[in-house]
Amino acid sequence: MLSTVLNFAQRVAEISLLGGIEIASVALIVYYVFAKTRAPIIIANLFPNLNLSYRTSLGKINTIRSDLLVTLRSTNEPTVQSSVAHGIGTQNMLELTPHAGYKPFKGYFDWGVIFPYVAQVFRSEKFEYRQVTEIVHNDPALKHAIKQAAEQALREQLYAQNGHRLLTRSVSADQAVEEEDESKGISYHAILRKQEQRAISILKEMGSKLNNGLLAFTSWILYKLLPCFLTGVVTNTKQIEMLKTASKRSPGTPLIFVPLHRSHLDYIMVTFILTNNDIRSPLVAAGNNLQIPVFGGLLRGLGAFFIKRKIDPVEGKKDVLYRAALHLYLTHALKQGHNVEFFIEGGRTRTGKPCMPKGGILSVIVNAFMDGSIPDALLVPVSVNYERLVDGNFVREQKGEKKIPESFKNAISGIWKALNSKYGRMRIDFNEPYSIRELVNSFNQIAREDGIAKIYKPAARPLQHNQSTSSLYGTDVVCEEHRNLIESISRQVVFDCAAATSVMSTNALAFLLLTRYRQGAEEQLLAAALDELRNSLSGCKDIGFAGESSHVLEYACELLGTGLVTRTRNENGRMFIRAVDSVESFIELAYYSNALAPHFALSSILMTTFHSLLAKSPDAAAVSRKKLIEASLENSQIYRYEFILNKPTQVLEHLLEKNLDDLLFRDYLRLPEEDKDIPFEDIRKARKLAKHLDLDDDEDHLSGDNNENDDDDGGPQLLYRNETLQQQRNICEVLAPFACTYLTVAQALQILHRNSMLESEFINFVIYELSAKVKRGSCIYAESISTDSVRNCLKLLEKWSVIEVCNQQGMRLISLNTLYEMSRESLNTIVKKIGAIVPKLNDGYFRINNP
């Protein structure tokens, strides 16, 4: 009897605090479902005699009641924000309920008509989601990892007490038992038990609890809440059918969803779409910073498995047990038929463009294929974009301030703000899946063509010299072929995601304001520029909006808000649009503009290099094609950590040639007068034929053979075209902010002469210098204030062996390499090299032709 009472009291105590928080959260959600959606109207139609004056009964004042009427009216009446249609061939998933409505053999009065969202989540296909935590716990490989971790901990303790004498000794488990010193409190068995408990704790914190019940309930909540702040969640229905076909064609092959990461909303939106289209929901890799009360449990039930943001607690010391647990959890999840989703960038992009990929989780999936744990896996690149970012902005972090950590309070505050704001549309694109098996075969073929002897053989498993279950990417001694394979696949995924990212209305407006009309422009002029931009992107990028450009601009201005863009009438009575003149607004606008930066990156490099070469020779009016391509290739390497300019299977030089042909076709550059008689399309076709036949440019008459204007180094002369000089400047300005950041970093290297410095302090110094340049007007790009670009430049300088980075007690110290430490003049070479990518907007032909 007493034990029963104590058990009851214990249960009450366990649910006291957390249960209260969860009840309050559910109450808040229910309140908003009723107050912010069409629920009152639906109930009023079903029960006309029911009095719904709940506001009066709660004693609310008239102003709040009017706010409710406005909210309800906004869901039924068209507004400016809903006047712009989404892209062609797409559908709003919030309006798509394939399982609702009348069903065959259900009768005329089907309840799915009255309750479409309930019918949708209730009738959607349910899957068996097996829990893998227990399987991992019983795996002999985990037992071995526990033993390794215990031996490692024992060595550390013995060394701490006995000093360097133990360095020459190898402590095995049996030896440890013999040498344990009870008087000093060191026991191998105690350490082993501690590591066993730690393994249980790791798996408990990591494991997902994906289940159909929570998926259905969350789907219903999202159907109700998302329309409160999003006008639509748009995707292409053909892409959904493509995923269904892939799943049915290979039922035993897991789908690996690899989205680019923009918002915390990404975690559940992919799951929401898949669940409501009868596709198995994935396990989602999430950072353990999201393990906050209520929301952490919710994400875990929706498929999240949590990973530490920093796997190794001490720099240079690998956490063998944690890595083994994560490796085994992923492997067994794949073997049990789970789909997996992970963000290959590691975290959310702070700049709006893709980040460089991280290959840890991808390496586990590739290893699972290599050792035969799974027959194959289908990688599905996923592109996500928002008309307005739900998470707010990253201006603080770009200015060097610390990130605000996730917490329950901040989550509630963010939800409250979101429900009272408008963010336009969210666009999700699922790209065509490609098989890991086929990718490996493709890279094998490339390896054979390049004469590389070592290739990837799944059966032989030649990937690692020292196999172990703790092998995440970089854990053990991994052969170079494996690293190259992982890097190649990850870069291809990011490249494909960036290329498939739809252009939203806010992306287009921000891009025009930052690259063409930094001082603003009349709406009519901006509309014409938007038409031109849409035409140039047609067939290359998916446009996520439709309608007249003037309406699109009005819609985008309203979404971005008066804090970023102003739309007022000028003295002539015409609408004038301009960016708000502040550092913060330009940094935030750059986030939206940078969605288009990868598309124009190569053209910007070519045009900037062209005018840089002209500026070096003021008397020259032309640059040879060969010289331009060679210089552009060199300048492209400066952006190696900023952009992925080509797929691993593509040759960058060929892409530069193609983009140069496009610049000639658009009349940004021109050929000499004697070449004008030959149609440009014929020249392009002849060049392609010459490449196919392995002919040199010197042998191709149409490429400039026997042309008096050819340089001694070969290739036809390219001349600037004065009529399109403004357009040339606009193209140069696409990458100009990044170039200014890199140049400032190179100039700041002087402070490291005979002086090492914390990396964080050096970054803050560069941000301060950039801010000072912007303030005094020597740098016109306020968006160049970017900690992300500063870090990317430091990676480049480390790759060039200009700086050295070492870790001391968890802190990263940077210093100049010996060569550059001895001579400050050598640093000027680096400044000059990086200065080649900075547009010469006030020199050369830009200066001559500017009024």
C-alpha cells in the first residue's frame, strides 16, 4: 500500500514543472488556432445558433475585438501580399489535401469534406518506424568502443599520477586489472562501468522517437498555424511524384534528404511535406542546442536525433565512444529502412548563399554502402528558400557579436512574433535523386581516365587503413581516395542545391537594389530591370513568383518592410524605391541578394578580371581571350572557400569559356571589327567542335587564326563595349562586397608581423577596419562587414601557407608563416594578388566614361 502511494506521489512530482509548461504551450497553440485561423467561421457555419462572442466573455476591449475582425477578414479577402502568384507548375501544400474530400464508396456525406485536415492526417499512409537505440546498445562494436574508451581513460589517470614513466608502456585491459592501484583510487572496473553508463546516456540523448501519432497531430497543427504567417508552402507536385516513384522502385533503398539550411523551420517542413504525400518521414540530424524544454521532445518525436555541436570536447583528443555511438546509430538506422535527413552545411547560412559542406554524416552513409550494410542509397538534394526569413536576421553575428543561444523563452518569443507577422511564401524543391552506387562508379570512371590507379571498390573496402566503429570522417587514418570521394559528393550536392534554389521576389528586389540601384530608383525603372533579370534567368533558374513586375515589386517591398526598403513618392509624384541607408539594412538585404550570387559568380569574375587587365595597360583597349581565361582561373581560386563554382565532374575552364561566350552574346564585350562579319553563334559552334576534335585555337580560323589583333600568346582580342558599360559595372558589383572583405583581411595581416593573435581578436579587428572604411566612405559596400567572409579568407590564407593556425588550450592562435614573418614586403604580394579581384570602378574605362 505504501509503495503504491509513493509511486503515485513520484509520478505527480515528475510531471509537475515540465507538465505545466507543456500544458501552457498546448493551451497557447489552441488559443491561436482559434483566434488566428478560420476556426470561428467554420464553427459558426456548422452551429449557427451558437454564440461565439468569446472575446466579450473574456472582458476584452473593443480594440482587440477589431483586431480579431481584421485578422479573420484577412483570411478571406485578397490582400496585396496574396496578389502575386507563385511559380508555374507548382502548388501550395497548405491547400493540397489529397486524402480529404469525397472518397469512393464512402457515401455522399463523407466526414472528410467537413474536416479536410483531420481526414488528411488520419488517412495518410502510416509506416513502421523501428527504434534503433536498443539495437545499437547490444551491438558488439559498441562494447568494443566502451572498452577502448575505458582503457584510454585509465591511461590518462595513471599518467596523471605516475607521470612520463607510463608513456613507454602499453596498458591493455588485463594489464590494467593487474596494475590497478586501489590505494590511489584507480579501478579499471569502475572506469569501465562509468563508460558503460555514459554509452547509455549518449544513446538516450541521441535517439529519435519518431512515431505516426505525433506526425499526424503536428501535421494538423501546421495546417492550422502555418497560414497565420506564411501565404504558402510551395513545391512542385512532379517532384513529389518523382520521390514516390523512386521509393516504390527501390523499396529497400533509403532516401537521404540533403537540404541547404536556412531556418529552424526547415527541420519540420520537409517532414510535413513527405508525411502528407505518403512518403516515409526521415530521421533528421539536429544539433543538441535544440534540446530545449517541450520543443526538444517535439522534434525528437518528429524524427530528430541529436548530435553534439562539438563532438570532441578537447581539441586534438577524439571522443572514441561518442563517435562510435553516432556511427552505429546511423548505420543501424539505414539498415532498418529509415530515411535520413541532414544539413550538409552543418548549420544555417548566415549570408544567404550556400556554405562549404561538411562531410561527417555523409561519410558514414558512404561507408554503410561500402561495407555492404545497405545495397545503395539515393541522395536527394533539397533546396529551401523563403520570401522573408522566419528566423529574423543574422546581422548581429555578421557584425562580430555573439550568437544568442536557443532557449525555451526565445523559442516562445519567436513563435509569438511569427504568428503576428507575415513572411510570404516558403519554397521547397526536391531535386532528382542520384544513387551513391552510380556516383562511385562515375568517380571511378573519372579516376581511370585521369590515370589514377586507386579506385573505390565497395566489396574490397579499401577506404581506411585502420577500420573501427568510431570512424566518422577524419577519425581514423583515412586514405586520400576516400576523402576525395566524400568531398566530391558533398560539393556536387551543394552545387546542385544552389543551382536549383528558386528565386523569390525578395531575392530579385534585393539583388537589383545592391548591384544596380544602390541609391534607389523609380518603380518604373526597377520594373524594367526586373523584367530584364527574369528574362536572363529564364531557362537557368526557377522563378518563384509570377505576375507583372510592378506588382511583384510592391509585394516584395511590403514583405521586406520599411526597416529595409522604403517605397514613397518623389517630387514628380512617382513611386521611388530605395534601400534604407544603414549598415544593418544593407547586411540584411545582402542575405536575400546572395541567393543569386552563385549564378552570376563566374560572369562577375570574368568581367572584373577583364577590367583589371585593362587597367594594368591604360594604352591598351583589348585583352586576349586566352589571357582573360588564365587570369580568371587564378582569380577564381581566391573564392574557393566562398563559392562552389563548378561540380567535381566539370572543368572550370570550360565553364569560364561558356560564360565568356554569354557575355559576348549579350554585348557586354565585343570582338574586333574584322570578326563581326562572322555570326557569333558560328564562332561558338566552331569552338565547341575544335574542343571535341582536340584542336588548338591557333588552328581554328573562326577563333582568330591569322588575325592581326591576336596577342602573341594566342586567342582573339576582346574589346569593351561602351554602350553596355553600366551593365558591366553591375556584373562586377555582384562579388565586389566579398572582394572588399578579402582585401581588408589581406591588408590587416601587417598587424601579425612578429605577433601572434587570437583568431577571434583578429576577426574583430578586421570587422572594425571594415566598419571604419564604410563610415568614412572608402568602402561603399556596407554588406562587406561579414564575419563569415573573414573566416573564409583566413582559410584561404592558411591554404596558401601565409598564416599558421595552432590550438592552445582550446584557443585558436594565428601567426604569419616564417617566409612572411621575415619580410613585410612579401605581404604586399598577397595584397596585390587579392586586389586583382576588387573591381576597379573608379579606374580605367569606368572612370573615363563616368560623368
